[in-house]
Amino acid sequence: MGQVVVISTGGTIASRWQGSGFAADARGGDVLATAAVPAGISVRVVDLMSVNSARLTTRDQLALLRTVHEVLADPGVDGIVVTHGTDTLEESAFFLDLHHHDPRPVVFTGAQLPLEAADGDGPRNLHDALLTAGTAAVRGMGVLVAFDGQVHAARGTIKVQTLAADAFADPSGSPVADVKDGRVLVRRQPERPAPLPLPQADAPLPRIDVVMHHCDADPLLFNAAVEAGAQGMVLVATGAGNATPEVAAAVEAAVARGVLVALTTRVPSGPAAEIYTQGGAVDLAAAGAVLTGTLRAGQARIAVLSAALASPGADERTRVLRRLVAAPAAEAASAPVSA
């Protein structure tokens, strides 16, 4: 019998009506009681926190990261499921994936409908996550997201639906597995960079901000974040990663001050690319911005955060960030494998 530990953090899957709206207040055992536990799996619950995930902080994510590592110190544990709010699930999952050294899977899941909804999606999602976490075929895949019958690699997976059940996808990729008829059918093996060590427990938490480019945008908000003490910035540009000459000059000035700048795009899928000048990605890269490939804003920010936590030096942080965002090698699709 495999042992899976469920770490409960809150979110819609743990939410009840509060009189004016829903909020997370249920313990992990209450959430687990709604789901069918797959045959052959024993479950232990760790109640870490119970919050709506839009309220999560870096300190909370570090607490989750350390809890995962503490749980995996037990060789009797076969996998972990993290129940999490969907708003920032993509950020927490990617953060853990960047620091995940163990071959045993960590599987995030949640729900779009609250705990007591008659037609809720939480019970099925939790069942599928438990099944995935206890499946040997996904060992070595890193951190995963199980939702609406599919399993996604943490890297690149974002929330793509505000309310619909099929909430998560990688707009530039494909799921790594499907859950069907009580089996996990593996499609492919995700590529991951070498994991980072755990951040030091007493490390100061850097401020990392996100600014979006748009018509009429100027560097005001970007510069304000830098002046507020941001050690890292994510510029969400247009198209394949384009802004203006004025923004490029602001990026160059920020990099000269030791600020780590990442460049992503507001377009749903496809990579940022050096194509255009006059403030485009060609100029932004020359100014020192690091293109983040297909990572979108939330996960680009997590990559900057992890790079900043990894080293106090600007040059080393930049080298770490470039490694974390490097486009994975082409992933050949494999024939489905049942487990």
C-alpha cells in the first residue's frame, strides 16, 4: 500500500459560504472526506494553512516548500498532494518545482467550485491527484498539477479559465498525462532544469514586482517599483516581447543598479523573441533583460524570485535566472503508458 501525504493550504476546494462570499475555512480532513481514495493508497493529512490563494505571500510559499521537504524526509512516503487555491496555484507549483530534488511526485490540485457544492469538481480532482501521486510512472517528473482529468507539468502551466472546470493548461505545450478509468496514462516526460537548493531559512525576502506594457505606457510604474526597492522586475511586454525606447532605457538603468529584469509577454502562448528594435525585445535584451521563453508573468516572477534567493550577487543571479528560464529541449511525444 502506497502512502500519500495531503498538505492542505486552503483555496476554493476548502471554501464554505461566509454570508457574503466564499472563503477557505475547512481543514484538510474535511476536504479529504469528500473524495474517493484510490485503492491501495493510504493517506495522511497535514494542515499547513487555510487561505484563499490570492492572499499567499513568499513566506507562505517558503513554508510550503520546507513542509514538502520535511514530509519527503520519511522514506515511507510515496508522494505528496497539495490542495491549493487556483488563483496562484501556478506560482506555488512552479516555485516548488524549481527546488524539488526528489523523484517522488508532488501533485497540486484544487477546485473551481466550493467544498459543499453538489456538483463540485474538488472530489474528482483530489481523487485524481491522489492516484497520480501514488503512481510509479510519474516519478522523476517533478511537481505536477492534476485538474479536470489531466496532469500537467508545473512549468508553463497557468490558469486559463476563471470559472470553468478545465482551469489549467500550458498554452505552449501539452499535458504530461491523462487520468482515465482509474489509470494514469503518461504522454511525455517533461524537461526540467537542475533544481536549486533550498533557500536559507533566514534569507531576507526580496521584493519582486510585475509591470505590464500597453499603448501609452511610459516607464513611470517600472521606475516607481525600482525606487520602492524592487530587487527584481518582470516586464510583461506586447507581442513577442516589445515595448518602447523609453522603457528599454529604464530597463538598462535598473540593470545597472543591480536589479534583475525578466521579459515576458502578455500574449497567451509562444515564446518571447528578439525580433524588433526601437524598444522591442532586441533592445530590451541588449539593455540586460532576460527573456523568459514561454513562462508567463506569474511564473516569470517566481523564476526571478528563486534566482534572487539563490545568490546575493547581481551577476550570479542573472546566470541563475538564465538557466531557470532556458527553453527545455524538444520533448518528443511518447505513446501512452498506463500505470
